[in-house]
Amino acid sequence: MPLYEHVLIARQDLSNTQAEGLIEHFSTVLADNGGKVVDSEYWGVRTLAYKINKNRKGHYAFLRTDAPSAAVQEMERLARLHDDVMRVMSIKVDAHEEGPSVQMQKRDDRERGDRGDRGDRGDRGDRGERRERRDRDRDN
């Protein structure tokens, strides 16, 4: 069967459990039509590049599937009819990548707090000199 990757964007006013429930709902739609979900990730609430239906943010979900095209078409049709889903994008891929997606890798880097080598920041004493100069100018 062909391999696909799907990204769903749901409305921002849903709770996290409702957004994850959408993943389960569309996973069962695929399973009922002969496909299977290899992996799914919930990316959380993210800011959109532009407003969609008056929303500035949305819940992002990512699915890796192994399903026939009929199952994917049915899932996309139901997603477009669903009131909570704002956008759906499906891409046919040759092979699924191992491990977490790039978005999840970015999140892991941010959560670790590793800011890299910031180098020597110097004395930072020149702020005090400016403040003293400003105070002197005020007094005169």
C-alpha cells in the first residue's frame, strides 16, 4: 500500500484532549477503510502564518499512514466536512522517516534549554557609564 503523511490543523478553541480525539477519529476512519496509522504526533497549539477562518492559532497533528488512496480520500473528505478541522494536507511519500518528525525534534531542543555557545559577553559595564553620564547631564 502507498505511504502518506498528513497534517491536520484544528481550531484553537478546542482542548488538547479534543484535538487528540480528532487524531483518534481520523485514525479509525483510515482503519475502517483498509489502512493503518503507522505513527501519530500531536504538535500542540501553534501560530498560523495567516488567519484561517478568523483564527490566528491552531492545534497541529501529524499522521504517518499506510493506506490505499480510497481510504485517504475518505479521510480527507470527512476532515473537510468536520467543523473543527480548518486545513488538511496529505503527501504521498516513498518511505517514512524513522524517529520523531522535525517539528518534534525542534520542540525537544527548545525544552532542553540548550542555547548553544553564546561566547564571552564582556563586562557589560558600559551601561553604568551611560547612566552616570545621563545623571550628570540632568544635574547640570
